[in-house]
Amino acid sequence: QVQLVESGGGSVQPGGSLRLSCSASEYTYSVGWFRQAPGKEREGVARILGGNSYYVNSVKGRYTISRDQSRNMVYLQMNSLKPDDTGVYYCAADSDVPRGYETTSWRYWGQGTQVTVS
């Protein structure tokens, strides 16, 4: 069982930046960041598969996902934040390659960290 712990959330003004961290109990090939706004479904925003990173269009150019394999850490640098970026951000992981951002396809989940842009 892989344990995931997110940190780094908070409140920021539009245009500001935050860096989220996901600490994993062990290495997994796939790690993704998801967010869930109030009243909305959880959606994927970025994922890293091995050393390759991918982004959804709404965050491309503003978010950067990276990993430090030696520390089993994955980061999400978020710049130029907008109010629409508000939500609970979750880290997810899988030893395999999940089907895109389908939440049921990702095996392990963290507890989430709140990001508020206003």
C-alpha cells in the first residue's frame, strides 16, 4: 500500500504562485495531480509517467509537475493562479500507467490539500 501525503496548499491572490508537494512512501511510475472544486467532479490537471510530464490545456504553461526520485517526492509548481484554480488538490499514484485522468484508474490517493485563489 503506497501512502501519499500532500502539502503546500493555501490562499493566494490571482496571479500568485504556490508549490504543492506530494510525499510518497515508495516510488511509483505514475503520479498525477487532480483537483476538485466545490460542487464539481474531480479532474486531472497534470501527471508524470516515469520522466515524462503531461498537462491538461487549462494549466499548460502555468503548472509544472516534477519529481525527485531520490526522495519519492512529486511537486506541482503553480504560477499565474486564477480563481478557477481553486479546489482541493489531490496527489494520486499507480505502479502501472492509468487510463489518462480517469479517477477510478488510479490506485492510490492522498488526503488532499486546499488551494484558494481569491
